[in-house]
Amino acid sequence: MWYKLSVFFCFTALFCFSCKENKKAAPVEITSKTTPPSLELIWETDSLLTTCESVLYDKKLDIAYVSNIHNDPWKKDDNGFISTINSKGEILELKWIEGLSAPKGMGMYNGKLYVNDIDDLVEIDIEKRTILNKYTIEGDPQLNDITVSPDGIVYSSGSNSNAVYKLEKGEISVVATDSSGRLNGLLWQKEALYFLNFKTQNFGTLDLKTQTFKTLNPDIGQGDGIVRLENGDFITSSWEGQLFYIHAKDWSKSPLLDTREQGIYAADIDYIPETQTLLVPTFFHNRVMAYKLNFE
């Protein structure tokens, strides 16, 4: 996310997000290289979602949460917020939760929404719409993405600290560190924790037992969000405005979308397997855009 900071402040000075529960789809055995789907834009929200960084679908309520940085992405200004939208792209509540500064990646577990907010991992009671806890991490970690394991361990990436943290039983600890770039996207899967590095452009795995990082593809752009499809393949987003299909058979990539010339960004994505819908928050474009995946 350092380059996110750089881009943002270039306009003024220097600028720079299932299991995320809904980012995890049950993979099947991979037997051959799959033909990537085509993307069909089916809706987009109004442009009231100011600097929207992450989107997370809640299957139980059939809504999606959207984190809005609003202004400075790394400043404690208390003007960031979480919105809710429905499955048609209509904004239900623009400021469903307020009192955050620059919210980014999100994850869910057991009725709680977890949100990264600069140096706080924020725990929200979804039903009560109340902030329950803020777990502060010292040292300016610049917290970015979140993923949650099936047993409720919340993993969080620090883009400035290049560390992966975990929240377990109310305690924060460091899982592993990688000094090579700026960690961003995370996705828990049974075999490993998948990651994206915004600076080095690596897509790879973190072995939680050995705390070792392994690169699977070194060229996925300014990596931001990861989702896994029903067939075991992945889609990743590059913040500047690209989407890539990652073939799990050999870790090669195929381009799906490139909106850089239109100035439409692609931040921390999510996927709805029931409808094969990809949700893309567009950062400065201030919208969430939904694409239907059409396989031949």
C-alpha cells in the first residue's frame, strides 16, 4: 500500500485492503488449466462511497460491507466509515458504522465484523452495530487486509511492517515477517495463507507452520485483493486497475480486466460464489462495481 500512499499524495504531496469468510470458496481437485471467464458488468453503485477500499459480502444478510477511507489513508482523522449495499448495488446505509479513520480490509466471524484501521484491528458487533474492541498494534504497521480461518483466528497484514499478525483469543501476535516489500492481500486456505505483495508484485503462500513465504507468481501488479473460485483457481486485483485470473495448476496468470486508462482502480475484491459475482471497490472512482463471471 506504500504506492497507494504515493499515488494519493502525488495529487497533493505524496500518496499512497474469508477466510475473509466470503472470500473462501470450496475448491475442487484441479486437473487441467481452466479457460478464464469473461467479465460482464452487471451493476455499479452511486459514487457516494468515498475512497472505497474493501468490500465484503455477508451471505446471511445478503448485503455487502464497504470500507470508506474518505480522506487521508494513513491519518487518524476519525472520518472513515463502513457502508452497506444490497445485491443490486443500491446503497442501504452510507454510514452504517462511523468513528473510524481509514478503514481497509475486512473479515467476518461469528456475528463480528473485523476491520483494519491504520494501527487498530477493530471488532464490530454486526447485529448491534457497535464497536466492541480496538486492538492496537504499535510501530506504525499500516494494517491492510484481513482474512479469517474457520476457527476464528483473524489474520491481518501490515504493509509498513511487512508482518502478518493474528488475533486469537483476544491477543495480538506476529505470525511472520517478510522485509521484501509491502504485504497486502491475504486469504486463508487449508493448505496455506495466500498473500499479495504490493511492492514486489508477488503472489504466493505463507506456510503457517514454518513461517516461510513462497512466491508462486512474481508479476501480478500492485497486488491488493485475492478470492478463490469453486474450481480452485484464483482472481487477484492490482490496485491501479487490473484483474488477473491465476491458474492453480501452474500459477500462471491471464488478464481479465484493465481499467487503468479509464482511471478506475481495483482494490480489495470479494466474490459471491452462489451468483458467480465479483465485487470490485474502485478507490478514487468511489464506486463498487459488480461483474458476472461467464465461463464457456
